[in-house]
Amino acid sequence: MDAFYASIEQRDTPEYRGRPIAVGGIGPRGVVSAASYEARPFGVRSAMPTVEARKRCPDLIVIPGDMARYRHESKRVFEIFEEFSPSIEGISLDEAFLDLVGTERLMGRPQVLGEKLRQRVRQRLGLPVSVGIAPVKMVAKIASEEAKPDGLVQVQLGEVAEFLAPLPVGRIW
């Protein structure tokens, strides 16, 4: 999912759409949990102190967030994932690995399945999602990051070394 908490806030509160927002702690010791894509050009990132985020982006709207709502939306997202694969490994509220082995006859090629998944999440939940498809979870994770925001990147088995070669070592998960 892309900027999951911030995307939910923007979906549910029209005045937040297109504006730089961050979900996180509001006080002097607060930390950003999620930053909208409108906030990112200012250097606002998750895990950043809120005070620093406000310095970088004076128009930043900081929202305390609603974990119960985010958990509920996560459950809805994972229900959609279950429509595409019986084998799901959730690694956080907004991220999962889906094993696509054996799904091609029913669901189509992985890239087609990935696009269908993105469209279904967008249609049902109004949320952007990026998809990375690869033969190895680590590479799929990096491909998903490369696909952001709201895209899809597929790395074929024979393309893994070429895909990873230009990346800095720090990007390897």
C-alpha cells in the first residue's frame, strides 16, 4: 500500500486531498508514521520527528491518526488479497507477500494479476497500491518500492541481477 495511513486520511477527508499531510504524533516528541506523496518533496518521511517535518514543510497538516480505522482498512485490503492467492504472508498492516505459484491458470499471468489486484483495491477501497512481482520476496519488495506511487514493477527470474545491479547496497532489504 502507498502511504497507507495518509492515503486513508486523504480518501476520507476531501480537504486533505492534494495537500501535504502526515499521520503521527503531534507533540514535541511526536514522530511521523506516514507522509503523503505531497509532503515527500519537502523531505518529510516516516520515522522523522514531527518537529523536523513541520520545519521542512510549513504547510504540513499533521493528523494524530486512528489505528482502529487503519486496522479495519487493512483487514479489508487483506480480504482482497485472499481473492488472488490462498498463500499470503502479512508483514505489516499495509504490506504482504502473495505467493502466486499455481494461480496462473485461474488468475492469469502475474503482471495481469497484479494489475487486477491494484484495480480492485482502488475500486473497492479508493486507495492506491503498488505491486512488485519477482521470484524472490526481497526482490519483490524492492520492485514494489520502485513501483511507487501506485504502479507495478515485475522482475523476471533472468532479470534479477540486472535489476539489482544499479541499486545501492542500502536498498537491499
